[in-house]
Amino acid sequence: MNLGEVGFLNAVAPRDATESVREEIAHVAETGAPRHREVPRIRAHGTGFSIDPALNEVVVQAPRRGHGQGADVEVFVDGSAYLDDHADGVIVATQTGSTAYNLSEGGPIVHPSASGMVVTPMCARDPLPPLVLGPERTVTVRVSDSETAVVASDGRERRRLDTPVAVEIDLDAPPARIAGPRPEFFRALEKID
């Protein structure tokens, strides 16, 4: 069901959920298989820790954001330096998550057919533009100059880690399977203000 405002994951409104479930049950009875699509997820891990895979994004940030806060952050893509700055943090998003937190931090919208990740610095002192990567890449975010760093998976699971810390993020998690009708991507974009 679409419980958000835009509905990029599922087009079924709560008022239509019962009828949609009935239609899907009828489809399974007729064909023997549910309709679904696979949506990539990303995982974050490092020395001695890992967090649940994320459908939208992994955020690595300082414990406090805003003026006078943040931390020294380095971002590497397959070992090559992309960013070395003082920032509130970094968002690494899937194409599904490109329309969530990533978008609110100035990141690009990525079409669902594109595979990969988006790296968006959060309030960096000398910001670089967001970076769109292919699916076989590994992003490493190093945080220092702060007592701790916070790593969050879709805002659900939050882990506080002692710094300095390196967090590796990649598309190595099994994809999620989402049942129901496909949302109309460009129609959903009309809902973004």
C-alpha cells in the first residue's frame, strides 16, 4: 500500500487495498504465481558491525547536524577518493530511495530502470555534486573528528559507532520483492513540490 505522499514503491491507496488483494489472489489462483517486481537494496557494514539492508538509503552522519556540528567525512568509490570535507554526513541511496531523503538533500531523481547508487553529501563545507554510480561499486564512508558516527538504514535501524570508523556500502543485499501493480513513475513525479 502507498502510505506515503508520492507512492514510488506501490500505487495502491489504502482505500483500494482490499480490492487489490482480492485481484492478486485471483491472479495467483489463475496463474499459480503472484505478480511482483524486484527492487534493489543496499547494505552497510564494517569491522565488527553490519546493519539491516536498506530499500531507500543508508545515512552515515555525525551525531548532531547543523551549524558548528558535523564531522570530517571522506568518501571513496572502489578505493578512489571522491570527497574529503567537513559535513553533516553522507546519503547513499538506491534508485528507489532517490526520491526520498536523497531528494530532500538535493540529490537527483533516478529512474527505477537504472541500477546503481547515488552518493549525496549532506551540508558539506565545500560540497561536490551528488554522484550516480553503477551497481558494481562499493562506497566507503570514513568519519573522524567526532566522538561517534551514526549509521542508519532507511531511518529504521540506527547504530552509533565509535570513530574513526569506515562504513562500506554496496548493492550486495538480496533484492526486495514487492507485489502489486507498478506505480506510474512520471505521474508520481507530479506530486513532488
